[in-house]
Amino acid sequence: MNRMKGKTVIITGAASGMGAAGAGLLAREGANVLVTDIRADGAAQVAAGIREQGLSAEHCGLDVTDAAQWQAAVDKALAAWGRVDVLVNNAGLPGTPDTWEQATLESLNKLIELNLNGQFLGIKTVIPAMERTGGGSIVNMSSIAGMIAFPGLHPGYGASKGANRLLSKCAAIDLAGRGIRVNSVHPGVIRTPQSEYLFDDPDVIKVIHSKIPLARAGRPEEVATVVLFLASDESSYMTGAELVVDGGFTAL
């Protein structure tokens, strides 16, 4: 408890899955959490659940591709708690099983707009608020698909997640002198509401058992603990790092 005491966190895509798990864990560790999602009602439910535990949370709707909505989210956090210490850029579109023939420029642009542009806007918007209180920590959610190729997934998914990886490193170098750390998290196969449909496919289960040394999918809570570490002062000498949470998938 209290690893995040006194810190204010903005987390995106937090109505369910890894975002909701992260919001809850950060709050339990003492953070004030602004729960955001394009689904404002879902964000409201998560924030309400946190408050029911006697913890500190607010919510707002946030389309991460909209610069004005980003500014409104930062302003809400500042109005509620007077500071922004941590940004968790969790929102993103999942990969879909598309061949090159099925993939379109429109679908590619949607992946880039949400997965890359959304993180870019978030970083830009929180810099002034973080600088005012001496710095902060930015955690960008990427994927192991941003590190290795996944045949059969929309090619734009890996491209956008690889871009998250390099965006994080560029920001880490540029913002280090301002006291702002930037790191990325690279989950593997995680069982979330977005991915639940995959687990009805016996071929997917076979792949999980044959390709993942730990022989199972990960849980959102297992990613949340890594986010907590990067958000907290325990990782104070880490910036530009990439932490993999994949059950050993990329070690093979």
C-alpha cells in the first residue's frame, strides 16, 4: 500500500481489461486516479467501483485522437487534485486477423491514429503539468507485436505498436532533462474482454500451450503490476526501457 501516495494518475482506455485493472491497483496503492475511456459510462463505473473502496477516483470520457479532449482531461485532473504525476497511455485498438489483401488503407490509418497518434497527443498534453511539479512518469502500452512479427495479424497493428516502442524512447531522451521518465510495456497474450473471443478457438489454445513457456495466457492484473512499478518511484532510474510481460513468448 501507499506506493503511489500523493500522486495523480491519468489512465486511458480504462473502462475494462488492462486499463481497469491498472486503475484499480494504482488507486489501492494511494494514487488519485482519473479513469478515462471513449466509453464514458464504462469509465464512470470503474471510477465508482474505486470510490466504493474508499479510494480516490474521478472519470471523464476521452477520445485519445482529439487534442481538445486531452486538454479537458488534464484540466479535470488539475482541478480535482492540483497536479499530474503519471500518464498511463493504455488505450488502443487490438490486432485483427487480416491478410494483406483484406487490409485497407482506412483500417491502417485507424490503427495508427488510435495506437500511435493518441499516445503522441497524451505525452504532449501532460508535459506542462508534469513540469510544474518537478516531473513525472509516462507509461506507454505497446505489445510484443511491436517487437516481433505476428503472421496473420493486420500489418498495421505491429507497425503501430512498433511505433509506440520508438515513440517512448524518443520521448524518454527528449524529456529526461525535464524530470519526465517514459517507458513502454509489451504484453503478450492477455485474456481481456477484447480478446475473449480468441479463447473459443481450439487452435488458439494449442498455440498458447506450444508457444508460451508458461503455457497460459496472462491476466490483466499481471500487466497492472508492471505498470505500477513504472509509475512509482521504485523505477526512478529507468527511462527509455521496455518491459515484456509475455510468459516467455519472445524468449523462444
